[in-house]
Amino acid sequence: IQRLESINRHFVDGSKEFESALTKQQIALLKRQVALQPKVSDIIGLTLNATISLLIQRALLGDADSVRREFKIADKKFWWLKVRALAETRNWPELEKFSKSKKSPIGYSPFCKKLVLITTTRLRL
């Protein structure tokens, strides 16, 4: 984190606003991952999407939603991540609850496709 903050100072000094913004976002993500490390030991260094997916897979839905709000993840993207993560862990009750929580911004086809994909894969094994 300290190295990234040092790099960010160079970006600010060099008027590289885009690079500075990305570095600040990466620093914020790493700080958040460090805070979550007691709950999820293997979270450090993951991408934002992978962080949210891992939190959902570990049933830390409140933390996943908190990260979503902090990093301003769009509804559609979050719904895709959550559907995929819940289906991969075969958390059918939570997936059903999520599908009924409010009107889906991605439609209901992804729910059905993931269900079919997971059950088809299971049948092949």
C-alpha cells in the first residue's frame, strides 16, 4: 500500500490524473481487502470482481454489498457476479431469495442458464 501511495504521488506531480485515479482505487481496494482478511484469508490481491465473488461464495453477503456500494458497482454487474457466485457454490436457497428480492436488472434468463449449466455439469460427472 505504501508503494502504491508513493507511486500515486508521482502521478499527481506529473499531472497524470487518470493513472492517479486508478491507483487511488487500487489502494482503496487493498485497504478493504486487508480489513476483510480476518474473515477471508485468501482475499488480498484479488480484482474487485473476484473480491465480490469470493465474499458472496463465502456467504459474506453484507460485506459484498458494502464493497459494491464503496466502489460504486452498477446493479447489472453486481447481479451478474452474485448469480454466478451463488450458482457456482450451489447456494440455491440464497439464489432463489435473491431472484425474488426485487426486479432483476439482468432479467431472469441468467438464473435459468446458470441453473441448467450447473446441473448439467453435475449430471455428466
